[in-house]
Amino acid sequence: MKITRLLGLPLLAVVLTLVGAAPAWAATVVTYTGQGFDFDGNTHNLQDERCGLTGQNDADDGGTGLFANWHGPGQPYRTGDGYLVWVLTANGAVSATLTLPDRTVQMIKVGGTFKYASRYYRYRNLVGLPVTATYEGVVKGNVQLVVSHGCQPMKTPGAWCSPGFWKNASQDAWNLVGVDKYATFNDTVVPGFYITPSPAQPTLWQVLTTPGGNTFGAPKPPYWLNAYKATAAYLTSRIPGYRFDPKQVGNECACPIDSHGNYKTPID
């Protein structure tokens, strides 16, 4: 009996140790590679840009609750504030952190994903760092780190909304500028933004969606833009209260509206 007890004590101690020990999860790193942005050959644009506080497709913090104190305790998000909503899909993860260009934050579990609403960072900073997410737990299925939507802030007095912006913009944005996307290039962009009519007589939509920026014309006066960019310049010039600024071509933070036609708040 005494021998049995002696032999049993070490075994019991091992069992108790295993039962009481917390699981040790291995940390896994996911690198952000640009999902959620488009590049139109000149400017990086959010695929889904939401800046407004009224109407459909409102600014949305992704269910994280972070907008409630966006400007400090009790100071909520204001229309036009720049932001990005990050989504980590990692089914089975128990926690996750997000390493941004200037800080590392704890991501918030929302449903079956982890999310975080951050301030807006330029695309080159996101992929240049690059941004990463680190999660713990045993995960099933594909793991992805994406920007689901956000708001590119307006930071200049002059305006530029790129061809990619207009290609992805909703009908509300086109209604704001009062332009039919199927109007002809020769009757709108020519001659104020592109000196020479196109023999192909394309619509604005054809110019924006046909591959090749020079397909309907290489760079020409008065701004030395090709037909593709000249179309964007014309549409930008139609935004009430703003003017097209050729110095801002290529600046992702020079468009005063989001893709749903909501105005942003200019930032100095």
C-alpha cells in the first residue's frame, strides 16, 4: 500500500499540472499587402470610401466602438475625419494585435473577426513598413488582413480625384457633379481639359474603364494630361465649391468627396 502511494504521487502531480496549465499558443504574423486599395496607374484609392455621417454608406468604425471617443473621451468621430478599418479574418484565433506605422494596438473581436479603426495612413506607409497583424490560437481556413473601408482625408485647398476614384464612385458622386457617365468625351473634357477631340468618340465611362491611359489620347495641353487623367480632372472641376489643381495630380489626399458623394472636412 505504501509503495502504491509513493508511485501514485508523482503521477497525480503530473496530471494536476497538465490540468491547471494554460494552453500555450504560438504567435503567427500576417503581413498586409495592399488589400482594400486600388491603383489606377497614378493614385492609390480606397475601394470603399465612407466619410459621411448621413444617408447610406456612412462612416463606420466596423462595430469596434472606437468612433465614440475618436477625438478623446466623449468626443466622437466627425464627418470627413480620416480613418481606416482593418479586418483580420482568423477563425479560431483567441487574440490579435496590429502593428501600424507608428504604434501597436490590440485588435477588437467583432463576430468571427478581429477589427481595428485606425487613423488614415498613406498607402506607401502601409506597405512600406509593412503593417502586420499578430494572432494567437489554432486557426482554420484562410487568414487575411485587409482594409475593408475608410476615409482618405482632404488635405489641400486644390482638388484632384483620380480616374480610379471616378471609376469606383457610386452614382451619388456622379449626381453631385451633375455629369452623365455616358456623355461623350469630346463634348465634355474637350477642349477645356484636353485640346484634341478623340476620333473614337468614347464616352467618359469608356475612357475611365478601358485599359491603357493613352488609349484615347496621349498627354496634351492645356494640362499635359492624357485622356484618362484629363477626364478625372474635368469631373473634379465639377465638384461644387472646388477647383481642379494640376499640382495635386497623384495626391491620394486631394479629393474633397468620398466615393458616395459625401464632402470631407479639409485638414490644414
